[in-house]
Amino acid sequence: MTFDQFLRILRARWKLAAGIFVAAVLITVIATLVFPKKYQASTTVLLDSRPDPVSAQSMNTLSAMSFLMTQIDVIESPAVAQRVVRLLRLDENPTLRSQWAEETEQRGDYIAWLGDLMSKGLKVKPSRESNVIEISYEGADPTFTAAMANAFAQAFIETTVQFRTTPARQYASFFEERAQLAREKLEKAQIELANAQKSKNIIASDERLDVENQKLLELSQQVLALKAIRSESSSKRAQANVSPDQTADVLGSPVVANLKSQLALQEAQLNQISERLGSMHPQVLELKASIETLRNRVVSETRRITGGVGVTANINSSRERDAVQAYEDQRTKVLQLKEARTELAVLERDVESAQRIYDAIQLRLSQINLESNNSQAGVMVLSKATAPVKHSSPNMLLNVVIATVLGALLSMMTALILELIDRRIRSADDLTRLLEVAVLGTLKGPTRKSGFRISGPSHRKTAALTTTS
């Protein structure tokens, strides 16, 4: 169909098309005036996506759009609608209860049914460039719509707080149980450590081990020194047994040196007197007796000194044995102390591990308790809804525009459908295409004073003369 044919059809059926168009517009205007007026009230809320100072976590763990969509789903959820019913105490309205009983025959949950009924007028629209959400409610009463919009915002905030605090309270109960078990385990480990310290008489194990190691080191040094002294005294005793008069103590003794000096002097006098007086002279005999006495005194003093060397050697040997025994006893004591220290170290590590677990659980429990008592939702009301002055629907201008467009389309579609049902010749092109005849010329309608016009040569087998109207 060409545009010329379309215009010819509309021109032929303009009365029907105009009637349909006018009827559509009139029906729309009448319906707009008859339909009850509805009012829409809106409130806006801001979602704070900054980190929560209590939980130190960000509210928005998703993308910005996903976060907004999630909050919109929460606002439109039955939980928020039922909280609105409780906030406004709509469940106490006898008219609504009678309506519920009539529609459901008192089957199902009344609060849930009422929440679904109240949520029908709810509209939620997110902002494109920010975290602001507009909550609108539409109804017949302007005051009621404003109250419902504000109630939905308040219910959304309270539901958000509940979503935070309810899991936190459940976690708090869990962590309290774990903290109790951790505390019992810590107390048990501390008791075992205290009993072990008491049984082994060890309190400050590290300090005592250092003291005992120091004693062991001192005894080791003392044993080495006594071994050297005992070795020296043994050598002196051996030399005293072989050559008593050649020992260092004998040679260094002033008594022995004095006796030997007197002995040498008297022996020299004896030699002089013997040559002069003879061997039987009383002076000679007296000198000989004195010399013998000196010799006996030297031998006696030498024996006394060498005997003292033996006694010293025996004393040094005894001291060495005592020192070695003390060293062995101290070494055994240190080994036992180290073994006990190892056992205590295991118990101390158990106590430290139990303490760390208990401290970590207590820290987490304190954090959870703060979160469970947190009344901040991270949602702030930017503007509260007020009772609207003008109705939001029906909108006369919008409805007339829509009726105009739809009426025009409906009228044109009706004309075209009727044309398809009752096809007519509207132009020479229709005659040529439908009847397959050649058009010789066209004549103007009888209202016009003009002759006919002959068309050009035709290649058809038949010809026709048409008139134009």
C-alpha cells in the first residue's frame, strides 16, 4: 500500500475515523473525571556506605548498584511491610480484620495478608548517581499516604538494625560458650603447671637453672684446680720418698738450712781439732757427739717435712675426691632440673596457648557484644513525607495525550481493517493492479468543469475510462 492509497482510504472513511478518535478522547476525559483521585507522598533515605565504626567493616561489600538493589529488595520485602503494619497498629483495625475474614475465610496469617495489602501502593526508586533511595506511597488519603511513606522508611531502618544485631547476638551466644570452654581449659592448664612446680619445688625455673649452672661451672673450675694441686703434691710426695733431702720443701726449709750450716761448721772444727788433738781427745769426742746430734736433727726435720708433704698430698687427694663428688652431684641436679624444666616448659606452653585462645575469643566476644547492641543502621532520612496537596493520579493532561495518540492509531487501524474487508477502487492504480486493465484516461468528478484526459499508449488488451472524485 502506497502513501497515496493510505490517504485516499482515510479521506473516504474520515467520518468513522473521526468518530472513533473523538470517542476515545471523550471516554478518557470522562474516565479521568470519574475515577477516584490518588495522592502520592515520598520520603528519601541516604545509605551510608562508610566503614562501620563498631564492626570496622564496610556496609557495601558489593558493587554500588548491587548494594542499592539489595536495599530496594529489603524495602519491598514482606518483613518491612509487616513491620509497618505493627508500627501503625493496622492489625488492630476492625474493618481490615473483617475484610481479611471475608476474603480469606480466616485462613492464613492476618499480618502477612495485611502487609501484602499495604505494600501494593509502595514504590521505591533508586538514584542514579548517589546512594539516595526515594520511598513513595500512593493512596486515596493524603494523610495516610504520608504516614505510610514515613512508616516504610522507619521500618526499613529498624529492619536494617535487626539484620545487624540478630546475627551478632547469635554469634555472641556462640562465643560465650567457646569462651567458657577456653577459660576452663586455661584454668586446668594453670593448675597442672602449679602442681608440677610445687612437686618439683620449682617456681622461677629459668632463674634457678641459671644459678645451678653457675654452681656447676664453679665446681668444674674448682675440680680442675684441685686436680692440679693434687698432682703437684703427689709429685712432691714421690720425690720425698725417693730423695727426701732433695725435695723443695726440705731445701727451702730455714730450720734444715740452719742445722746443715751448723753441721758443716762443726764438721770443719772437728777436722781441725782432730788433726791437732787426735781422735780421742775429749773435745773431739764432744764435737762428734754434737755433729751426730745435728745429723739426727736434720734427718728428723727432713722426715717431718717430707711427712707433711705426704699429709698435704693426702689432703689434696681427699679434697679432689670431695670436689669431684660435689661436681657429679651438682651435674646430676642440673640434669634433673633441666628435665623438670622441659616438663614445665611443655605445661607453660599449654598455658600460653590456652591464654592466647582465651584472649582472642574474649576480644571477639567484646566486639560481637558491641555489634549486638549497635542501634545505628547506616541509613539516614533526608526528607520526611508530608501530606500532598494535589493528587498524583489520574493526570488529565497525560491521559488526554495518551488518548489522542491511541485514538488516532485506533481510528487509522479501524479504517484500514474495514478497507481490507470491503475493498474499493480508490484510484487508477487500484484499477490497474486489481482488474489488470489499461487505464485510457481519467475524468474529474461532476462537480468540476473540466474535460477528460487521455492517457498515453497502453500495452493492455483491454482499456477503461475512469472518473476521479
